[in-house]
Amino acid sequence: MREIVLDTETTGFEPDEGDRIVEIGAVELVGHVPTGKTYHQYINPQRAMPEEAFKVHGLGDEFLADKPLFADIADEFLAFIGDAKLVIHNASFDMKFLNAELSWAKRKLIPNDQALDTLAIARRKFPGSPASLDALCRRFGIDNASRTLHGALLDSEILADVYLELIGGRQPDLVLSQGNSSGTKGVSTGSDWRPTPRPTPLPSRLTEKEAAAHAIFVEAMGDGALWKSASSK
């Protein structure tokens, strides 16, 4: 199963009032595992950047002036997402902008049911609790220290981790195979696809202080402790 975790940055809130997309970032998952394939594009909105929007993402008029128009990258973007499910936080916002841009570029629109809204998932799973991306990072212990400004690719990478936690953890959907062409038994994802390593390994969630405290706890249990015999194997 192929999914695309996606985020956009814009000049404002309403495409009907002249607001445009200025950045798209996307991360590919197959079988709920990041493949290492991403899509990232800055876009010239052909309008001035409002100060309020600039404070959110830091993308100014001078930086965006030489970037391509959405119409110039529309086909490449559509080819990347294909018919994969789009995993988006507050999906109605991004879908509204994407389909407005696609309409202006005279390209096919993306069906709304192709999008999966992680904001809605979080609100169902944790009713009454904050469900922003930052709040979910705190809940799941996901490092978002580099998120000083919003950025479409960074936010989609963070959202991929949040999404995998929301659906029950980061283990891929594995299918036990009866065998393969060489006659050996093993574990398969059901296709010839294999995940590629993350460009940057995730940091350990265990702090040095926690590791030291655990070592002291195990030592206090004595030489007959089951954990000691297990760790020595």
C-alpha cells in the first residue's frame, strides 16, 4: 500500500480571495514504511507575500521570485502522488488549495476521498485534547526542535512519524510468505519492494539520565535478577 504524507505552505487562508500555494512537501510510505522518496517544490505565487504569512513560513517575495509557477510543476506533482492515499493534517485546507491550483492550471482535480485527515484521526482518538502537529509531537515524544518555522517538507516528515503513531506504531504491515522462488521461507511485504534506510536515523528516545537510572535499578535487584541473565546472552 502506497501513501503520500503531504503538506503545503500558502500566502493565506482562501484561494478564492487570491491566496496561492508557495511550497509543497511530500514523503512516500509503502506498507507504512518511509521509502526515502520525497517531493519538494517552492512555487512563485505571482503575488506579494502578506506579512502574517511570512512570519509563519519565512518565504518572502525575493526568495520566491525565480521559482516555477504551479502550472509548470503540476504534471510532475500529479505523477509523484499518483492514486496514493494522501495523508494530510487538516486535509480540507490543503485539498482546497491544491484543487484550486490544479483548476487554474487546467489539470485534473484530486478527489477529496483520496485524502486521509490526521487531524480528524487525532480528535477521534484523543477527544478534548490538543491535536495540532506540535501537540501530537509532544504526546508521542517526536523531536520537532528544528521546526522553528513551518516548512512543507519538514512538516510532512514530522507528520509521517505522527501518522504512524496514530495508527498504532511504526511496524509495517508484514505478510508471512509460504516461500519464495528459492524455496526458502521468510517474511515479505507481499511484493518485491524493500524499504530504503532513512537519510538521517531517528534519535534515541532514551536519555542518558534514564539509562543510568535503569542501570542502577537493575544492579539493585542482585545477581539473580532475570534481566541480568537475559542481558548477558
